[in-house]
Amino acid sequence: MRSRRNTVIACLGGVGAALLVVGVVSGTLIRHLVQIVPVVAALAVVRARPAWGPHAALPVFAWWLLMMVLVWLYLAGVPMFFDGDFTLTEIVLTGLTALFCALGLLACVRMESTTSIASRLLAVAAFGTFQFAMMWVSFLRPFVNR
């Protein structure tokens, strides 16, 4: 149980760090800081409330894995809502982020939980909504191109 918890912690840290590097490389650090607030919050929950941790981290990992797949589809020529060019560094970081997400999801699913199903669903819904909201906020005027 403890090793899976440590895996979730490491993977959340990896996702956060990779997204920060993308922010630096792309010149959009503030936008990426907004986007990783749920990653940091999930990390805090995993550390402080281990029984709730995997349920908080699960939607965060799923969200970022989906975003990485969408980037790859865009790079493969599938029309998406993404535009612009991606540097080699950013492309490599999408792969690294996806790896952290996949490993984190696997660790979350394998962790045992003593919480009720209602609590688990609440944590998943809350963090999924939180991650979506922070992504949306990051595209508002104050954060565009920052």
C-alpha cells in the first residue's frame, strides 16, 4: 500500500514538474501554474489523507493523459482545438507526462480504500471538476499567453 502511495506521489510530482517545464519552454508559465493547482491539491490529499488520495489523484491523471493523447492526435494531423507548433522539448514532455499519468492511474486503481463508495465518487467528481475548471480558467484573458 505504501509503495503504491509513493508511486502516486512521485507521478503527481512528475506531472506537475513536466507541465511547469512546458510552461517555461512555451513562455506560458502562469497559465501552466493555474493548470497544475489541482495536481498540487491532489498531492496534498494523497499525503494528508491516504484513504482519499487515490480518488483525488485519479481524475487528475486521467485528465492529463487525455490532454497528452489530444496533443499527439493534433501532431498526427487530426484536426483539434490545439494550434501552433510544439518544440521537441514539449513533445518529449508530453510522452513523459503520459507515462507519469499511466503509472499513476495504475497505482491509484491498485490501492485499497477504506472509504465509502459515496466518498470515493465525491472525491473523483470534485477533483475532476476542479481540474476542468482550472483548465478553463487558464484560458481566460488574464492568463492567455502568460
